[in-house]
Amino acid sequence: MNVTIFSTKPYDRRFLDAANTEGTHRLTYLESRLSAETSRLAAGAEAVCVFVNDEVDAAALSIFRNMGIRLVALRAAGFNNVDLEAARREGITVARVPSYSPHAVAEHTIALILTLNRKTHRAYNRVREGNFALEGLLGFDLAGKTAGVVGTGQIGEIVCRILIGFGCTVLAYDPEPNPVCQTMGVRYVPLEELLGSSDIITLHCPLTPATHHLIGSQSLGQMKPGAMLINTSRGAVIDTRAVLRGLKSGAIGSLGLDVYEEEADLFFEDFSNRAIGDDVFARLLTFPNVLITGHQAFFTVEALTNIAETTIANITSFERTGRAVHEVSVDRIARPEEFAAAT
Ligand code: NAD
């Protein structure tokens, strides 16, 4: 198939070219992010391939339909950036990569927790400048602390396993408890109890209407004072302005983010020679107890290999059978058990 691929970086090209082993598909790489304005760049394609911050909205999908595009292949698991209702209306199939490496995201989550706690990011800079003072670097033992995991699907389950390995007591909140976690000794509790009892709270639920601003003024008030909050799921699960207030008052002890509500205008680009126009984000960067990475939790060799291979498999299957391997739609997807996990 002729496939136009939006939001690509050199590493995307390397892994997708490697996965397109039979050379069956003609892949056209664009650096542009998808929006209604840039959607016309896909003229001549039969399929488009998009990433997490591409806006697959009704306007873009309507333009795609008129250009003869029949497939939108996501290089991601989450599909909150796709208007599935509009896709159905336009008769466009949407496919995703349901699982690429939950280990990548889980391990990055732990990296944020360990770095924030032991302040290795600050120690690195100090030592390079010949400053070996320890004042300000005090951490705490993870062993014996209580960690609260919100969302215990593929990623949350691994986070639970690692935290138990550290000697933490792990509480979880998920409308669908995971029996594997229960076997490990994870205790499912109501969200309010998790917030009130946890020294570390880490978010691994999808962004849905139910989880939008799940952590806001009210839930921050329920948190144990000084708790560490980690978000590697989707930015809008947290109300950033409320969290800023929590940081200023000391209600939040430390904050680790890999995702941000308004990340689409910032992340994956180099702003080192430009001003950051987002004042909320800029304010977050001023806190010594805030650590932000730019949506890199997925970024491992294994994950990029799986993403590329599954994306090519989706496109090949759609070309041969009219169905992608991992479809997602407002009604059902090809594999009902995936639908249950994704929504
Ligand atoms: P998953 O579908 O396997 O698990 C999600 C879990 O969240 C499920 O167990 C589900 O029951 C639960 N859940 C649903 N609604 C909830 C609610 N209201 N409260 C609490 N839990 C709820 O997904 P996954 O593969 O573990 O991924 C989790 C999220 O991580 C994804 O949705 C995505 O947003 C994010 N993610 C981020 C990156 C990154 O690079 N930062 C990469 C991949 C995925």
C-alpha cells in the first residue's frame, strides 16, 4: 500500500523500514504533525500512519475519505486522539498497536520514582561542578513504603511487581481488578483510600471521560501530604493547574511526569533555542522537586521494534483481507478482549 506516515523522526524511519521487510509497502515519511490543515499532505496514499499527538479529528477524517484513504494505523496503544465516531461515519478503519513493551513504560516509571526520590539528576550536576555536598539530596527508603497504582493493566501490573520487589506495600485502584496482581499481594481499595494511604501514587489508566482530571483539586485534598505523584499515562489524567497549586502548598512532595495535558505543542521537538510559550509548563520546570521527561517512557529498542512490526502487520493484513489485525472502533474491535482492555 501507499502509506503516508505523519510525525516521523529518523528513528521511526529506521524501525519502520526494517519492519517493511518484503518492501511491500511504499512508505512516505513526513515530519509534520497531522491536523486538518496538514491532512492533505497524504494525497495519493491509501493509508496513513499516525502517532500520539496527531489530531485524527472529524475534519481530517473527512478529508482523508475524500482522498480515498481507507486505513488509519496508529503507532500507539492509546487512541484518545482519534474521533472513532467520525471514522465509522467516513468508513475508515482504525488500527493500533495494543501492546509493544509494557516493560518500557513500567521501567521508565520506576526511573522517575528513583530519580525523584534520590535526586540523582541533581547529584549528577553537582558532582560535575565539584560540589559534593549532600544537603538537599535526602531521600527515603522505598522498602516499607506504600505505593498506590491507578490502573493495573499491562503496564500497571509490571509496576506492581517491581514495587513489590522493592519491599513496598502496593495498593491499587482499577474498576477491573487484575487477578495476577491480586496473586502478587496487591490490595484493591477505593480511590479515596489509595490516595489517603500512599506515599507514592502512579497513574497507569487510559485517558477516558472517567479519568479526565482524575487527579484534580478534590483528589489532591485526599492525598497523603507530601506524597510523590507520577504520571506516565496521559497528560489530561492530571489537572495540571491544580497540581501546580499542590506543589506550591507542599501538598505534593514531588512530581514526575512523562506526559502533559498540552504536550502536543511541545514534546518531540527541540525548543532549546526558542522560548516556551506555555506558562503553566514553564512554571512546572521551576520546581526542584519536579522531574519531566518528554513522552519517552515507550522509547526502547524493543518497543520501537514491536511498534514498527505490528504497524506493518496491520497494514499488510488490511491490504490482503480488508481487516487490520488490531482494529479499534466505536462498536467493536476485531478482538473483543482488547476492546475491554482499551476502553
Ligand atoms: P491497559 O489497557 O492494559 O490497562 C489500563 C488499565 O486501566 C485497565 O486495567 C483498566 O481497567 C484500567 N482503568 C480503566 N479505567 C480506569 C479508571 N477510571 N480508573 C482506574 N483504572 C482504570 O493499558 P496499558 O498498556 O497498561 O497502558 C496504560 C496507559 O499508559 C495507556 O492507556 C496509555 O495512555 C499510557 N501509555 C503511555 C506511554 C508512554 O510512553 N508514556 C506508552 C504506552 C502507554
